[in-house]
Amino acid sequence: MTIAKDFAAKLSVAIVAVAMVFSAFASSASAQTAEELQAMINDLLAQIAKLEATTSVSAGTGSCVSIMAPLTIGSTGADVTALQNRLIAWGEVIPAGATGYFGTQTQSALASWQGKNAVSPAVGYYGPITKAAMDAKCSDMDDSDDDMSLSGEGTLDTVEVDDSEDPEEGESDVEVMVVTLEADDGDIEVDRMTFTASSTAGSETDPWDVFETISLWVDGDMIAEFDAEDEDEYLDEDTGEFRFNDLELILEEGEEVEVSVAVSVQNGVDDAGTAAWDLTLDEIRYFDADGVATDEDGPLGEIGDAINFTIETEGEGDDFDLSSSSEDPDAMTIAVEEDEEEAVGIFAFSLDADGSDDDIEVNELTLEVTTNIDADDFVNDFYLEIDGEEFDAESYTGGTTTTLVFDIDGDITVDADDELTAMLYAEIEVDENFNTATIQAATVSYEAEGADDIDANDTVTGEEHTVISTGIVVPQEGVSFDTSTSNDGNGNVIGTFDIEFEVTAFEGDFYIRDLASTTANATTEGVEFAVLDSQGNEVTTGVTAVLSTDGDEENGFFYVEEGETDTLTLSVTVDPSATGQFRVVLEEVWYDEDKTLGSADGRTLTPASDYRTGYVTIQG
């Protein structure tokens, strides 16, 4: 109720009371005793008290704010939001809620209300006829609420201001401040609240360039909204001061009410706009039951106090990168039969969203493959497999450095706090003239999207693999180790290292010379190994070695038939000149199609960690 209405009501009560008293005295003074006159006065005073009790400030109907016409499909702004809130409050359904955009859902809800309230035509257009019908309904609601009265000479006793959440670019209705209010000595009606929004980045950052709306909420219902994008709506453009009027918020005596202040942030806020913001509660105006208006602008409670919040850059909570995967294949020898294509997984890596606030859509992945000869000579194509889906390379540049670009186009989403494995396959095919090749892959960059675009260079490198069409294979899983020590009788401890390894002949029969040394090569042939101390230095003195086999041997050569697997054993004895820790590494195996020295091919064994023993302490 306005101050004018409240004053008129009180004046009417006083006039009626005075008239009743004078009338009673005029007609009865000569005929009645003093006791009878006192009883009449008491009765009149009771009636006056009853009349005063029925005089009140009415509670507001949050849905009955003034809404300008016309509004129709395509309209936007605070009036549309108010209309949507009104329709929802009156039982109509708008699935998207009060978005501030007049679309088909709002049109349907309005048409439904018009049909129920005899507004014709019921087509979902908010014009003068509909506005008048709604205003009349609001008036009826105001009249029906007259029993919600204020009592006592209430004052605003408690004002507490607390901060809440940090909003993000593009987010709507994020609670940034909570104002706790409590009345004492009676009920009050809060009529208006005034705030100031200012950036700590300085005067160059204006709130209308950052916020769409600022709104007030009580118990989950919006009671007021301010068009923060309109510079002209601010009370003071220089300070960012703004006001909510005609709140009609009732505070009953002794009951705490929490008023939430929420902001909707624009998209594309610049860096300065996302700096810290101060939101200050400047003033509260309220009425008591007698219609007395009070403006509190300090020092009551925390009026004048500010809370601080920071607008998070869109996507700031996204966390995504490419990382190593436990499924990445160890270095291996890939044996491919001539003129037969084989798809081989050569590199695995993780798409990692661990710690991300948002799910991540992957749009593009760029990889690089390095080979010692032109990849086109032995690779027909590459493809990437992620979560059961296959993606061909959209862009392919050959040579010894091959760039692969995979267009994922959002078909793969990595859930927040999760990861997926990507495996790169090479479709390998060789001919009879093919020579031994190496192949190794690595990631280069990615393009993805969470709350915002995420583009980055990110390198994860896989193992180097060997591709052959003929020769021997020495697989990691076929290697075993045994170490021991013994005393030579002179106070020295001698170390013995045994390495058993399998050799498989592929596409041919091959000979391996029964020689093991630290300097084996294409001329001397045999098996090359190294003895290393704890510093990684190679030791050659006091070292002897023997190579043996469980297979066939011909004139100082071991013979491995095509498709067969033999087990060879390298036994190395180390009698060092000084005490220390030592290990043995099997490095290379030389093989040939015949027993002619000087024409052997070498099979380098990688990674070295799969072909070496543990350390043994030996006393020299």
C-alpha cells in the first residue's frame, strides 16, 4: 500500500471514531449515569481498535509487476521475463522457464491463459486487451490479499550481507550475494533496495558491458529484475548504482528472510570484465504498519558493505590434454608377409579430461609419424580408433615425416573426470624389394571444446618399431634373465649373467654365428652385448661370454629354419678389477641367409630395458 492510501485509511478511522463519541455524548448525557457513559466509551474504544487493526499495508503479488504491451513472437527483455513469470505463477507451462525471449512456448502458454479467461482472440499475442485483462486479475488478487496485514511499529533490526558463488561467462541467474533481513517490534514491508556494482579493474569497465540482468530472489522465486545491459537504467552511470522499486516484500516480526542477488553474465566478456567485482548494498526503504517510511543507508547492520566476486572466463574450469597411455605398444618388430596388408596398432595415447568441470568434445587431432624411409613405400593408410569408432586421416603428407590430421568433428566426447584411449593403426604392405624400416608416432596438437574452445599443442611420443618382410624376430616376451655370484677362492666375487632369448625365422632360413662379444658387427657377426656399471659406463676388462642354443648348429653357426623358433642363451662372466654394481644388456643379433662372413644384417633390440638384467654387486 502506498503512503497516500495508508494516510487516507487512518484518517477515515479517526473521523468515524470521533463522530461516534460525540454522537453518544450528545444523545445520552442527560439520561444516563456516569457508569453507563463510561461503559459506552469503552465499547467505542474497542470498536476503534477493531477498525485500526483492519487497516494495513497489503502484501505484494510478485507476479503483478507492470508489463508494457505489445509483446509477440521474437520480443525480448525484462517485460517478456515478467510476462513469463506471471504465466508460470498462474499455472501455465513454459518448459524453458523465464528466459526473456518470447518464443512458441510463451505464445502457447499465453494462448492457454487467454482461453481460460475469455480473452479473444486466444492466439498468444500480448496486446492492450490482454494487458487490461491481466491488470484486472492482478487488482482482484490485490483485493483478496487485504487480509495479509502488518502490525506493530516494526523496524528493520538485522541486515547481514554474505557472498555466495562466482559466476561464469554466459551463465544466468547465479547467486552472488545473500542479504539476510529481520524485523523487530512489528512487521514491515520492504519497498526498495539500492545497490552499486563496480569493477576492481577500474572505471573503464562498465557493468552494462558485462551483465545482462541482476535480479532479486526469495525462496527460489524471482521478485524483481533489473535490466543491467541498459546504461540509462542506472541511477548513477559513473558509480554503477541501480535500484529495485516496489518490492512489496513482507517481513513478519522475528522471522529471518534471505534475499538472494543473482547476476546473468553476457557472453564474450573481455579480460578486464572478468576481473573481481564489488557489489554493495547501499540502501533499504521500508514501511511499518502505520505507513511510516524509513530509508536505511547506514550504519545499520551491514548496509554499505560490499561482497566481492570474480567472473570466471568461459571454459576456465575445463581441463583437457593428451597424455601417455598404458596401452601404448612397447617397441616391437613388425613382421609382414610380402604383398599382404596388415593393420598394426603402433601408438596409443589418452584423451584426458581428468579434473575438468565440463565434458570435452574433440574436434580435431594432429599426429606426426617418423620413418627412416618414405612412409609411402610400406604404409597404405593410417586410421585412428577411439572408443570403438574409426577415423581416417583427412590430411596426409608423406615422406620420412608424415603429418596426419583427423577430423573428429565432435563425434567423440570425453566425460569430465574421465579419459579415453586413442590407438593409431598403420596399414602396412611390403613387396619383395622392401628393406627394413622403422616407424614411430607422436601427437602434435588438438582442437576441442568444453565451455569454450580449447586448442593446444601437446606432444606425446610412442615407441619406435621395426618393420620387416624377412629376417629374424627377437620378441620381448621371449626373454628371461638369471644372475648369480661365486667366489674364485682368492677373495674375489665373480658375477654370472644368463640371458635366454627366442629367435624366430621369418620368410627364410637364417644363420647366426656362435660368437658373443662387445664389438660384434656385420663383419664379425654373432651377438653384441654390453656390461655396464652403476653409472652407465661400459666395462670390457674381466669380461668373458659364451653363446649357446637349443637348436641346430653347423660349423660354428646356429641354424634357424623358416617359421621355427629356437632359444639362444648368452652367458656372461664378469670379474672386475674393482668392486661395484654391474648389469648386462643384449644389444644386437646379426643374421645371414648363408655362412658367408661379412654380409650379415643386424637386428637391434629395443627398448634396451626389455633386454637387460638387474644389477649384481661384484667384489673385484
